[in-house]
Amino acid sequence: MKILITGAKGQLGQAFQKKFERLNIQYIAKGSKELDITKIDQLRNVVQNEKEITHIINCAAYNYVDKAEEEWEKAYQINGLGVRNLSIISNEINSELIHYSTDYVFSGKKGEYTIYDTPDPINKYGESKALGEREVTQAQRYYLIRTSWVFGVGKDNFAKKVINWSQNNKELKITTDEKSAPTYTEDLVEATLELIKQKVYGIYHITNTPCTRYEWAEYILKKIGWQGTLKQAKRSDFNLPAKRPESSVLNNFGYTEVTGKTMPDWKDATDRFLKEMRLIG
């Protein structure tokens, strides 16, 4: 295998690089400043210079949920048209394409979603990711992996935000009416590699087990020994520009049936993350 990682500076891209180093798998890692997936000529230059790429793992994404309400064209371009470019390139070099989508392609009204369900996003970010889902199907061999609440050592994520907020505040308010599933980058990388081994292309849901934002924050804060007060809040209390799904749990049906593996519990994943961050022993 020779793997091209796009968006390599993000938390998932970094996790892949660590895994490939341990497994001695050959890879090329390109951050968004080095490789803009919205520019197909840049993609062609990379794959022409780096011969025999067998897999493209797309970790590049526009992830600013609230800013996407105004910057929707930028979100559509990166999350939609960029994926179209990757699909075209993967066909040109006969590589496999691995692309990640999100629970935010769903409205959250149904509560739990399987790979059968049709996207019905309620914000511009979700729309941009749904566009990418359509574009990735142009690739001859693709894995479309929906995931949610991704967290790892790299860039900012909800788990890191909670930890940072706790350092400067004696009181925190976290929503009780947002439910999905945290997904630890290490587990997502492992699960992706299991799929690649099987060569069973198509759409998958891969997450750890579900909880609410409040339950996750409460668990993290107890683990790190925070002495402040955690209060319950509603999504409406924060008056954010973009609507959020109330319950967008992704059912992992399909992943287990193909690989024979199950994803770890969210508490187990959070414990391992906190150990990796050296916040617990």
C-alpha cells in the first residue's frame, strides 16, 4: 500500500500518520496549505509525482458549523467540489478513496440513523457534507464513512474544549438535548483499516457508543477532578447561528457485519484519550 492523506494536519490525519508509522505503511501526508483539494491541477501534480498511490484518505474538510451559515460557498467547495475532484483523481489512478462524512447530514428528528436513511440536513454545514456524499459516488472504489463528534490529540474538539473551559471557569453549562456518539480518532483509524482489508466498498457508519453532550462533559470533568459546578442547558440557550440535530445517533450496522468487529464504548474511548493527553494515569 501507498497512501495519500489529505488534510493531514487535522486530528484524524495526524492519527493516521501515527498508525502508519507504527505499521511501517508507506504514506504521503499533505496539509491543506500544501494541497488544496478544490484545485484539481494540484491533485494531479501530487499523484503524478508520487507514483503508485493505492489509496487516498480524505481528512480535508471545512468543519466550522456556525461560520458555514455565511460561508456556505466555501463549505460547499471544500466538502463538496473537493470530494468530486478526489473521485475523479482516484479513477484516473485506479486508487481506492476513503472519505468521511458526518451525522449532521441528518436532521436529528428520527433519533437514530442507519446507512439506509436519506440525508435531510438542517444547516449549511450538513448540506455541504451531503453534497460530498453525492460526489464521492463518482469514484469507482470508495468507502463513505459517516462519523460523529470526532475527538483526538490534534485540533480543537468538544472534549478538548470542555477541558480548556474547566481551567478558567468554576461553572459550566452544557446541553442535555444534543445526543450523538463521540468517536475517538484512534478507533476510527483502526476501523477504517479493518474496512480497507475487506475491500467491501460502500457506505458505513463508524462511531463509539452514544451519549448526550452533558453526559460526556460530566464524565470528562469527573475524570480530571474538576471541582466546579456543571449545569444543564438547552441548545436554545446559546442562540447559535446554525441549527443542531437533537439526536443524530449513527447505528453502526454494516461495519460489524463486514468486519466482525465492534466499536468500543464511549467511556473506554474517553479514558484512552485522557491518558494520551496525560490528564489521568
